[in-house]
Amino acid sequence: MEQIKVFAPATVANLSCGFDVLGCCLDSVGDEMLIKKNDLNKIRITKVSGQELPMEADQNVAGVAVKALLGEIDSKQGFDIEISKNIKPGSGIGSSAASSAGAVFAVNKILGEPFSSNQLISFAMQGELLASGNAHADNVAPALLGGFSLVRSYCPLEVLSLPVPPELKVVVLHPMIEIKTKDSRSIIKQNVSLKSAINQWGNLGALVSALYTEDYELLGRSLQDEIVEPVRSILIPYFQELKKLTAENGALGFGISGSGPSVYALCKGDQTALKVKNAMKEFYSDKSIDFDLHLSGINKKGVKVL
Amino acid sequence: MEQIKVFAPATVANLSCGFDVLGCCLDSVGDEMLIKKNDLNKIRITKVSGQELPMEADQNVAGVAVKALLGEIDSKQGFDIEISKNIKPGSGIGSSAASSAGAVFAVNKILGEPFSSNQLISFAMQGELLASGNAHADNVAPALLGGFSLVRSYCPLEVLSLPVPPELKVVVLHPMIEIKTKDSRSIIKQNVSLKSAINQWGNLGALVSALYTEDYELLGRSLQDEIVEPVRSILIPYFQELKKLTAENGALGFGISGSGPSVYALCKGDQTALKVKNAMKEFYSDKSIDFDLHLSGINKKGVKVL
């Protein structure tokens, strides 16, 4: 195989109670990437469209992730990477993760799949390290595995795939203000009260249970975050108003997507999701902030060949 | 119904990564309680055998729990409570929880079951408040519901029952030194690092997943606690040696039962559990500390009528 074109999906990380360990994969938002072998023994970013990204392979998350993969098998094979970017960098729905995950998935395919999806996660995490200063897995794991991913352990890396309740839909609102993941991480307190931590792990345990039992109401009740949301939500315009609005329109739960500024609402069924989306659209339309709105099912496959 | 005799089971709370939110119910260790109506409009502790317990109803966890129940329906009905105590107070396997849970279960039965098991948990928690200064639910919930209980939320109280992998066995070693739950709580730091908290909720999420998928190895890997165990284990003689020993003999995981000093090992199958039990027995036999050892299945029913 000389080249491959892939769809690299957006992801919603954290999901309120699952800070740094949980994420899910979207199916209607994502980038396209074309990866070709070259004979130059070099990784090159040959084309970026849709958004501006670094063209220097060492400064581009896709380049860094591919180099991590090739380094593992001491391969000198060169690749040209073209990225058609639909996910806006800094939006909070895994823009860097999509590029990292898509690139390592594609290169792995071209090389005859020497690595498992789980191994690809650790290479893609090198892209996250470049993007945010932190090699987190809660976007790259669901981008590669699809569905819901839970990071049980970072050292050694162990990621579980959790079941996807069939009627689950995600509405994502991206207010177009810039919050860098690095900055958004720096405002989080490095110590938390034991009481809040107990509430958080009680909710995360319940969320996992709700995914297995397809208990949508329980899933909604468990989407709580008293550790990160109170700090980060201050940076997101109209966060509390949107939370109230989405609940009134039947959303199961609402919170910050990744490090923001995007926010997500989980909904049961297309009809409710559409209602929630329309309510958010109407609310935000008279605010002086540009925004994107997405309604998506959960992508159970992750990165895929186009 | 004028009287009822019940079996009130021991429980293992926390289970390492589930501090204050998780517990499971044992089937071969527990108290017997006989509860009879009286015509005195009074709750009386009329007999305690096996262990010494307060005979004053307001100082006895069973008395306090029953009063909480009766208070809810403004009942003046009196009850006599006899407790045949097999679970040693202060052992860390839910001695107070068994008395509280057994008492409210029995009184509820006699009164024609005005309350659900979930409601009984909140009454039994009043007994825990008396015993430890903290109305925790991670012993009383599994004592009443059986199996594994997860406390999603304390306010409002919401408890989930989780599935029980069929081959799961518990070995409990009780070194007979006294650690009061109150004291054991007071040494825990009220602030924890975010990094440790993240690891803890990653493990708890994985533990819940493992119960649904009957993945015994994953269950074992998730039994980690870097928040409470490092502090409390110092009070438990030979904790690290026992941890190593149980792992070498095939236990899935090992940790502190409740607030200690009992320790638990989860095992797959009777044969491994017996091997682990025998290894613990041999190890502790030449130490100068008396001890009890229990091997139990998971009790899926909780308190039951005898």
C-alpha cells in the first residue's frame, strides 16, 4: 500500500466526572487526511487546508506522532501528510488528537499494521504532549478506538472500551473564543478536597454502570464535576445559562468538552438532541460571539479508511 | 408479625479504589438478631451476646437506626432487640453496619415493609454516624442490598447495585489490634493531589467495568488506592508483607477492609481463595498477634430472615 485516506473524528474528553480518563468519539465531525509514502526518509507535512497548522513536521502533532511510531520499529520510511482540517484547533473537541490519531492509524495501515490500536494510542499521545504539554489519552483513545474510552492507568497505559447506549446523541456548541489547552490546564488546582474527589469517583463509577445498563437517566445524573468545571466554566461565555437551557430542553447532562471552550450536551434520541441544538442556536444567535454547533451520534469505529 | 430473626452480614467497604462509595457483602460472616414488638413504646436492647455493646438504645447503633426509621413515620411502636454478635466491633468488616442494617430490615418487615431497601440505607446510616462520627453508606448499603453497592451520591442518597462475578471469593484477615473508625478517619488527609484522584477514579471506573464483564484480572488490577492505603496501612501490622504474600498465592488484589485493621484479598475461585487463606494463616501464626480468618463468597441477598 502506497497511500491511504482516512477520516479522523472529533472527540469529547472528560465528560464532566471523568477528567483525564474518559472520552467519546463523534461521527459527524472530523478531518480528512491523506498519507503517502515518500522516498526521502523524511516525514513531511505537505498540505494543510481548512485551518492554519505548522508545516514543520516536528512542530505538527501528526508529524510528531508518526515519528514516535516509526521510532519504535527503527523505520526510516518517509511519509507525506496532507491534512484537510474541519475541526478547529483550540475548540476543545480533540483537534490535535484527530490529527495525531489519524496519522498513526494511516501509517500503521500502510506498514501492514505492526501495532494494535492500543499501541497506537501511546504514539498519538506524543502529539498531545506537543499540543498541550501533557500526554493525555482521553481524546486520542476514543479517536482511535471509537465509542467511549476509559483510561484506567497511564503508567502502564491501559485503556478500556465501554459500551455505547444506542440512542445516545451529543450536541456540541463551540463559542469561537480561544482558550489554549495549556492555559486551561494551568488554572486547575493541583490539590482537591477529598470530599469532592469522593463525589467525582462515585459519579464516574455510576457513569460506567449507566453505559452497561443503558440507563440514560443515571448517565445524566452522573455527569457532574465539582473539581474542574467550577474553575474552567468561568472562561466560557454563558456557561451556566446554557446548562440551565439544555436541561430545560431535555438534555441528560451538560458540561465542558475537553478543556473548552466547546460545551457538550448528551441527549437521548435525535428528537431531543435537535431540540437542544435549536435552543442553543437561538440563545447564542443574539450574543456577539461566533459559534459552531454540531449534532452527532457516537462513532463506534473511530478513525476509518475513506 | 410480632417478631423476626435475621442474619445480618459482614461487609467489606472501600475495596481500595472505592473509598466511601463502594462495598460488598459477605455470606459466611455475620450476626443474628431477634427483634420483637413490645407494648412499652420504647426501643430496648434486651440482650447482647458474643461481644460487649452498649445496652442503652441511644448509645447502640441498632437502637439509633430503628429510632430513625420510626421517626420517619411518627410511630410510637416499641421493639426489643437481641443481638448475637459474631462480628467483632472495630474489626473493619462492618460490625456496626450489620447491627444497624439488621435492625432496620427486621423492623421494616414487622411493620409490613413501609420502606424500600434504599430507604432503609438512610436509617441505618444514622447508626454509622453514631459509631464513627460519619454517616457513610458503604457498609450499610451492601449489608441491606447484598452484592456490590456503589454510592453515586450522598446528597441526595443514591445507591446502585452492581453485578457479582460468580467465582469471586473474599479472604479476610482480622489482626486483633484495635483501630477505632473515628481515629482511622482522622489520620486521612482532607486534601489530595489531583493526580492521585485521577488515578483513583480511573481505577474505580475500571472496577465497575470489570464487574459487568466478569473480567477478574482487570478487577484485580483496579484494586489500587494511592490516597488512603498509604496512610492507613501503617497502622496495620505486616500490611506490605501480606500484600506481597497474597499476590504470590494468586489473589486478584489486596487492601484494607473498611477502616481496618482487617485486610481483604479478592480471589477467583475457592481453590485460590483457600490457598491465599492458608498462606495468610501460616504467615500470621508465628506473629504475636491474635487473628481471625474468614473465607467467604459474595452474599447477593444481604440481610435475610432466618
